Amino acid sequence: MGVFVFLPLILPLTAWPVARLAEQHLHPRTATRLLTVLAVVLALCSTVCLALVMVVGTAQLPGNPLPDGWSDPEVRAAVPYDEVVGKAAIPALCAVVVACARTLRRHGRVRRRAHLALAGLRGTEVAVLPDAVPYAYALPPGGRRSGGVSRAGAGRGRVVVTTALLDRLRPAERRALFAHERAHLAARHDRFLLAVQLAARANPFLRPLRTAVAYTAERWADEEAARAIGSRRTVARAIGTAALVSRGTPLPTLAGLAAPGPVPRRVAALLDPAPAVHDWPPVFTAVGLAAWGAAAGTAVSAMSSANAAVTMVLILHAATPL
């Protein structure tokens, strides 16, 4: 394997330029999908290589349950500086697993509690809560029965909004709010947000992509809301008003009109003409070159992790006594 086993750990750096340029120059739908795919693949590759290095480090520990042959010099020689990086990979991978598990648990807990709180309300797509705290967010569907929440009640997404926020919006701005949240539900933006959140937990170098997707997902919903109600300025006013009074969403993996982030940039984008839709950015542009650079880095990361995994399996198979 050699030093190639370490490449997927640092190749997420190749996606930094496109993370910044995509949110500025691509249609938000294209940017969200592109950045999410890059983040997930890069995170998986880096985690695989971290696990391979951890196996070498674990095999060196006294009393470990692994076969004795896995600690042979031939196996350790596959990883440079195996004594240091092998043992360092053990707490690093444990930290990744714990961080991802906490993110998943918190995401699931908040969703279950929200569905449980809405179980007694009328079964419509919009749930208006008599709360003095202004907020609104898109609650994605839940697939399981939990407490008093029936499968039917948890099986669909709902727009959650409080009377405190509705009272601060004009009728046209309310329509923009509902169109925005419905766009989040229709495109299942919670999945994109959760994916990049987990990717950033797996590799800190992917945090710029998480930040970018949090912004582009909101911009995607902004554009869908503007198209639905036919007024970009109304959506911009609704965003500005909600951002001033709302506390945002209860979780980074849930989307909402006033989600934390660069609200002035969203408003400015809505005051400009609608962005052009491209499945892939033009090659001879800054964002196109950045996208191809990130794609190349992702491809190298995938090949390096696959090569390292196959090599390690062959080495461990040869070192395991029959």
C-alpha cells in the first residue's frame, strides 16, 4: 500500500475550491447534488483507509483478538511508520464512529419527538403551533411507529410553523414560506444535509462542503419557492423578515426558511435573475475547472482506497495460518 493508503485522508482538500465556487456560480440544485456526492465518496474512502491502518495498529496491541499472523513484519511493512500511525488510527476511527453515531442519534431523536408532538394535530401537511417563539422548518417523514405516533402520522413530511412567525409575515410572504418548506420536503433536503454532516464528522477536511451544501440547499428551496409563487422579491422579503425574528431550525440536518447562514447572500441572489440550470459546469470556467479537479481528486481517492483494501486483504490472507 505504501503512502497511497494516506492519500484519501487528505484528498478532500481538492474539493475546497469547488465548494466555494459552486455555491456562487452553479444552480443550487446542481451544486447541492454535486457537493453531496463528492463529500460522501471522499468520506467513505478516507474512513476505509483509516480502518485499514487501524487493523495494523490493533494487531500490535498485546491481547488483541486478531490472528497472530496479522502482526508479522510483512503486514506492518504495508503501512509506513506503522507503529505510530497504526496506533494513532485506533482512537481516530473510534472518534469518527462516535461522532457519526451521535449525529444519527440526535437527528432521529429530534424527528421522533417532533412527530410525537404533532400526533394530536389535524393530519394536514402544515402544522401550525400556538407558540410565542417564531420558527419554521420542514419535518421529513418518519418511517417507524414511535410511542403515540402512528405509522400513517409519521410517514409523511410536514411543514412546522408557529403562529408567532406567521403573525410577522404578510399574506404573500406566508405563501413564500410554505412554498419554501414544501420544496425542502419534495426534494428531501434533509438527506443531503444529513449526508454532508456525517461526511464532515468522518473527515474534518470536508467541513467546507458541509457549509456549502447547507447554503445551496436553502438556495434550492428559495428558487423553487420563487418559481411557485411567481415573485422573487416576495421570497426575498420573507427570508429577510424570518431571519430577523426566527430562531432557525432545531437541528442542522433539518431545513428551514431562516436556517443559519449567509441570509444577505440569499436575498441578493433572489434579487438577481434566476440562475441557469446546468447538469455540469462548463469546462473552461473557474467553477468547471474546480469541479473537474474535485472529480479527479475523488477518483484518485476511490482508486487509492480500493487498492489499499485489496492489498491489505491479500496480505492478511497470506499472513493468516490455515
